[in-house]
Amino acid sequence: MRVFGTASLENVSTRGALIQMDKPLWLGAQVDLSIKLPFEKASWMLYSAEVLRTEPTASGHRVAVEFSPAKPVFTDIA
């Protein structure tokens, strides 16, 4: 199943990220993330990740993911 959504990055580390999403995800789900970097030229980090934790919030869902592999792919296209 594919789910497309927009998320806000709350924090990021070399191993994973905590994101605020408008849609729920399930534990163990494999996801592909595109993180836009704040550079003048469009630049993106692309990661594959696994959902480790999810919790409902007043504005959506907070989701913790672990990157796999830990090294992103960099591109100028999302």
C-alpha cells in the first residue's frame, strides 16, 4: 500500500527522525522519505526508513522512524 502525505520534521539524527504527519502510519511500515534541505539550490536527502513508533497528536500523528541504510541519497529532485 502506498500512502502519500506531507510532514514536518521535528528532529533528525544520523539514525532516524521524528516527524509530524497528517496521516497515520503503522508500526514496522517501510517508508521512503524526501527531506528538503534549506539551501538556495533545490536539494533533497532521500532515505528509506522503518516506522518504530507512532502516536496521535492534536494536529495529526507523531512518527519516529529509523533510517535504513543510515546514509542518504542526495539529489536536486524529490
